[in-house]
Amino acid sequence: MATAGTSRLRLSSRTSHFVLPKQWASMRKAEALERETGKRVIHFEKGDFQGDEFYPAPHIYEAAARAVHEGHVRYVPGPGIPELRDAIADEATKRGRPTERDEVLVTMGAKHALTQSLLTMVDQGDEVIFPNPGYPPDEFWITYAGGKVVYAPLVEPDFHFDLDSLRSLITPKTKMLIINSPQRPNGMAVGHLDEIAEICLEHNVVVLTDEIFSHMVYAPSVHQTIAAVPGMADQSILVDTFSKTYIMTGFRIGWCVANRELITAMDIFQQNSVTNVPAFVQIAALAAITGPQDHVLTQTARLQAKRDKTVAALNAIDGIECLSPDGSFYVFPDIRGTGMTAQQFADHLIDSHGVGVVAGSSFGDRGEGHIRLTYACPDDVLEEGLDRIRRGVEGL
């Protein structure tokens, strides 16, 4: 007989690795501090936009509202409405990967595209090469599928793949390589795409390329996709989202481009899980991708100015060094000069100075000695938070 406080539920063994997302540990701690003490925390730990500067363009709102009022609240085709799939195919084609409608799947955000890609591709015992530091949810689903995560160390200061190391990691069990560019958590563009593609083509390794910050790249850097390298169209899975480019994080809509066979399999997965992305959300996304793009350019310029301010302020603090990232809305400063570990430093900032940041070790051991900081927030909040970090370091 079960006693009080115990459960007779027997969870699947596939859940044995389930823990709350480690990259959100600082956010959970910061929100608890606010709730329990009433103190105001500066939230640099959240991977989202903050403040009145960052909202979708008006025509996106209007399209969503009009779609609801016109009754677009029923089921629609699983892979997405045809007009949106065509527009996404045009976007991928502009990146150099010729794409047709039936190579496109509209998904519940980029994260669901990544999840479906991994669960559709990875078999028990398959090896997936994963960047270190990298994006933790990918590790989560590789493990759930029974695959083995093989860590590829990214080399500082630019966090590029070491090509010799990458070659040495490939075995007959290697099925996939994951890259994201600009990278999470450090914002640097992945280099040597031609060489990486050559290695993958030689060994029949599929590349899952996560490009959620594709339009959030700052001159003189430019975004490039490995899917455009000759031979890689059918050997890559290109994932992107409307969340970052169009500031539509809460809409939960992304997309995936791959060969027809894989898209068909992923469509079956989608129809048997979430069914489809809501029609009115897809219509809003269609307005975003086909409508005026001046809002995207304005917001990217605004973020670039905030990046420059953030990098300059961090580099003025003794014990901190911060490279200027190629894109994203993150910086990944090196805090080893403070003498603290990443987690110690993150805890110190929350506990003593009310600033939430993410310990770089949350993204892998190659992230140790760094913190991740999001600068997509109002200037006054950004300046106050950076000043709190300065005082936090000076007081050590």
C-alpha cells in the first residue's frame, strides 16, 4: 500500500534525465526573489524582448486580429497554409537553398521544429555532434530519443569549430551535426561552412542548422546558411522562427526546410501531436514575411546600438572581457578575471545586486568562465543593470 507522500506512478525510463531547464535556473531564482522580497530585479537572463520598444509591426497585429474576426479559427493543413509555405520557400531560396512548398513545414516555434527533427531522425545508439557551448534543449531530445551526445568544443575567442577535432569525432554511428548561427549563447556566426559541409558530405552526416537569429546580424557580418553549400540541400535541416526577426515570441510559430521525405515524416509527427499551428497565427506570420520589412531593419539597428553600449560598458569593468558578437541579442562576456566561477558570479549578481544573468556553464563546460546577458531591453534598464554589474564586480 502506498504511504502518504509517495506515488505509485511509474514514469517512462526515457524521463530519467528530466530536470528543469538549466539555462532558466537564474530566471527561476530571480523571479522567486522578486516574489518573496518585493525587490526589483533587472532581467538580463531572459531570452526575450522587454519594454515598449520591442513589439511586432502594426500590420502583423492587424492581420492576426482580422483573421480571428473573419473566422480563421478552425483546423488547417498540418504542414501549414499553402501561402505561408510558399513565402517561407521564397525566404530559404533567397538564402541560396532552392526550396519548394513541399519542402517546408510550419511549426510551433523553432523549438518544436528542432524537437521534431531530432525525434524523427535520431535512433537508439545514434551519435549527434553537439557544439559546446550549445543550446540545452537539443541535448534533452537527443537523450530522449536514445541517442548519444558527442560534444564538439568550440574554440575561443570566436567560438569556431576546430575542424580537425570535428573530423576526429565522426564515427560510423554519427548521424547528425548541430550548428546554430549566430550561435546561442554567444552570438558569434559559425565560420568555415564550406569545410564543415565537406566533412559532413564525406561521412553522410546530416546538419541540423538552427538559424533563429538569421536577420539579427550586424554589419559587416552577414548571415550564411550551410544549407546553401552545394550538395547540402538534401543533407541539411534548416530551422528558423518568426519569434526573433518579427518580435513574435509569444505567437509560437517557426519553420523547417528539408527534403520532401523528411518533411512528410515530420508532418505526420506534427499532425499526431499538435495537429497544426493556429490559422490566425499563420496569417499573422504571412503578413510579417511578405509585408514591409522596414520594421525589421529599424529593430536590428536599435539592437546593434544596444549591443555596442553593452560591450563598451562591460569592457570598462576590471575583470571582465567582452567580444562584440556578430548577431543575436546576447553577449557572452568572460568573467574569469573576477576569480569566480560562472555560477558563483551569476548567484552573486542576483543575491547582492538584483541582476539576473545566466551562468555560461549552463550551456556546457566550454561556457564556464562566462555569463550570458540579454540586451533587448529599454535603455534605462540596460544602463541600470550594467551599472549594477559594475558595482557588483568592484565590491568583490
